[in-house]
Amino acid sequence: MNVLLKRLNRLFLIEKLNNVQGWILCIVLAVYVSFIASKSMIAGESIIGLFFCIIGGCICLLNTRLGLYIIVAFSFFAILLSRFFFNDTLPSGLILDITVLAIVLGLLIRKKELKAIISSFAASPVTILILVVAGYSALEFFNPNAMSFNGSFQAFRKILNLLLLFFISYYVFDSFEAIKKFIYFLFVVAAIAGLYGCIQEWYGLFNFEREWLLADAHRYGLIVIAGHIRVFSTMTDPAAFGMIMTSCAVFFIGLLSNRMTALQRLLVIAGIVFMILGMTYSGTRTANAMLVAGVGFYLLLTIQRRSSLIIAVISTVILLGALYAPISNPSLNRFRTTFQASEDPSYKLRVKNRKSIQPYIYSHPMGGGLGTTGAVGEIFHPGHPLAGFQPDSGYLKKALETGWIGLILFFVLYFLVLKRGINAYFKTEDTEARNIIAATTSALFTFYVGEYAQVAIGQISDVVVYYPLIAILLRIDTFKFKTNL
């Protein structure tokens, strides 16, 4: 098996098919696909898709770093591809699971220093808590309140997949340069997603997106507010788009303190502008609160810097202008309502729903079982007291499905993550590393703020940012500069 992998690695990654075998393969595929496409366009597209899947699978088996990049890119753009090519039927979650498993399989086959890496990975208190949460989730299989093993298994499968993604990220970030390369790549995909959202706002939806929007009345009601379309870019919905843009924007705002050329700084600022504009156009009020909280957290963490004071002044002026300037448009008006929640009817309804379900939380310390809330609960747990109940908060969802015991475990986990970041920031001496740590911790804080009003952690597009950011914090003591951790 190792001999085969080495040969595939040489053909695909080192020589990049620039060899006799590659030429023959390309010629045969071109002729075959052309012939099939002349008979059936759908069959031709399917073969092309299968070819790319095989290539992607080989890359994931052979190169863990490229595999992680494929996961991130796929998670950001899979929904767009699904709408355009597959009429929104692409099983993106299943494909992501298979991709993660392919990477792990490649690691197991190559066996590159896995024992030492697993030991250091499992030694972190953050990792231990994540494993405890996973173990507690496994106990939910025996929760007498759950009504479907299949429903609980689907939710637990996702938890295991995220745990593997976390380990893959930890494995890839074995040096400071590896961290920086990932940051460059994340900036590119996030900026493209933000720019695409701006294009939707400025020029309108493409025909295939308009057809997708009009195909479902419920979807239309959520996305079109007072005649204005909330942009969703390449994501599943406006909320998912707005929240991931906020977290990425806060992350890259924190990195502006790094030393870079004038052109690089200009590009980073342009990318941040696209992300923030995209977030604003999404009309996601939770994302607005996340942005203010994330920037505020970053400024508190780095308040001793002159650059932070400058950012604080600029941010305050922009915020006051957005709130009180004598101008208005749908996006700006929705931004302003974020900070007038007590007067908002939807906020009052959410508060009422939370109070109505609190007795269930108090009386069920282990919750109702995994996957029992919302539409998923109606599918896998019909007749369950929580089936169909839409939790408007990640914390509420955790409390309902895993009980107040599970909620406490998540709170402890989030505390340890932030503690790790804050301690690392004050104990690390390298300036560039401190900037990355501050930006990473601030971005993670935005996720925890977002969990109060939305399910901010768990969507296909946010987990590929959230877990790698935690892995960055855990890898800080392997950087090649002096640290007192």
C-alpha cells in the first residue's frame, strides 16, 4: 500500500501529471467524456464530477495539508455548486464526511509521527474537554427521552466528524509557517465569499439562485424582508453567511497589526471591507452584535498597543455614524435594530419561547436526546415534545438536546478555549505570533457571542473555521520562537 501511495504521490503531486501517464490519462478522458456528453449532457457532467472526486480523494490520501484546504474550500462553496449544478441536491455533508475520513485514512496508512502527535494533542485540557463532550454525546444514545437511534446516530456522526477535523487541523499546524499558509488560504476563500455576497446585493441574484429562492415559500419568507433580499452568497442562508463573515472579518482586523507591505495591507483591508459589507447585506442582526463584541474583545486584549487605540477610535466613529447618521437603507436600518432588541417584536417572541421551554430543561438533566429539536426532530423523532421546536440559540439547542449537564460542559470548554488564548497572548514574546493569537481568540469569542442568538457553531461553513482556529491556539507552543507556556 505504501508503494502505491508513493507512486501516486509522485505522479499527481510531484510531477502533477506532467508525464506520459498523465498525458495518456487526459487524452483518454477527453475523448471519452466528449463522446458521453454528445449522447447525454447529464452523464458527461457526472463523469467530470466523478473524475474531480477521484482526484480530490487521492490528494486527501496523499497530502494532509492540501486535504484540509480542500475541506475549507468545499465547505465555503459546496452550497453554491449544489444550487448551480445539482438543483440543491448535492449531499455536501456526506461528501465532507468522506473527505475527512479519506484524510484520516491517509494518515493511518502513512503513519507519520502519529504517536507523538496524538500524545501532545490529547494532553491539552481543551482537547480533553472536547473528548469528554464527545463521550457525553455517546451516552445520549441511551437517553430514554430519545425516540430514534438513527436520529441520535446522525447527530453523533457529525460530532465525530468534527473531532477528526479538529485533529487534522492540529496535525497540519506543525509549524509557524503552516499556520500562516492556512491564514492566507482562509483569507482568499473568505474574501471571495464576501465579494460574491456584495455582487448579489449590487447586481441581483443569478437566474439559478432566483429559481432556488422562489422554489420554497418558507425560504422566500426568511430571505426576503420588506421586499429586500438578504444576501446569502455561497452559504446555506443569510444567517450562516453573515456570521462566518463576521468571524473572519474580526480575525483579519486583528491581523492588520502584523508587519506587511503596503500592497498586502491594501489587499487585506479590501478583503475585510467585502466581508463586512457582505455581513451587512445579509441582514443578520446576530452577526452585527458579533462584530461589535469581537472587535471590543480584541481591543480589550490589546489595549496597551497604540494601533489598538487607533482602531478603537475609528471603530467608535464608524459605529456612531452607522447608528445615528441621518441616512437610511434596508441594511442600515436592520443593523440599527440590533441595538434596539427590547423594542423588536421578534426578540420579544424569542424571549417568550425560551421561557416557555425552561421547565423542560430543568426537569431533563440529560435533555431530550441528540437531534430532537427543530425540523430534524420532526423527521427522526416524530411525536417527541421537542420535535418541531425551533431553538433560536445554540445554547438553547444544547440545553434542550443534552440537558443542563451538557450545557455546563460546553461552557467549561468555551472558557478553557478563551483562557488558552489569553494566557498564550500574554506569555508569548514574538510580536507576529501575539497578533495571530489575539486575532484567533477574538474570532473564537465572536462564535460564542453568536451562539446566544443563533446556532453559530455546527454549520458546514463555520466548523472549518472554528476548529482550525482552536487548533492554532493549541499549537502555539510548537512555534519556533521563545515562549513561556
